[in-house]
Amino acid sequence: MSREPIAPDDPRMRDYASPHITALLNELHRRGLRYGLLWGSAAAGETVLDGRLLVDFGNAPVSTLLNLLHLLRDLDRDTVWNR
């Protein structure tokens, strides 16, 4: 991973709303399919923890979703260089 993971208590996580999370989940589905990451039922949750919306795949914080997407983006970037 080329960057530091985002912490769950990062203040920027308060800025994410349901439409943002839905768009990120769509990207996760698209990028993760190739690697067998299937969360068809994942959605922006209705649960809020300390002002932060949770993602409904085990009530994970948005930072988990973002960190996973960063890893997948890094994999895609490395794949291009290995061709």
C-alpha cells in the first residue's frame, strides 16, 4: 500500500453521506469482482457512530471501505506496470 491507512476516527469521515458511500460501494463492486470480493448486500447504513455513518457490511466505518478501495486501486495500478 502506497499510503497510510485512514483511521476510523479521522475527522474527514464525518463528511461522507449515503450517496457518497453508495458511489464508493459501486466502485468496490466493480474493482473487487476480479479478486472475488463480493458484497452484493453492502449499502450505506443507517447507523451513525459519533457523527460518522457506518457501511452496512458488518457495520464497518467508512474508513474501512476507503482503505479497501485504496488497496484495490494500488493493485490495478501495479497490474498496469507488470504488463
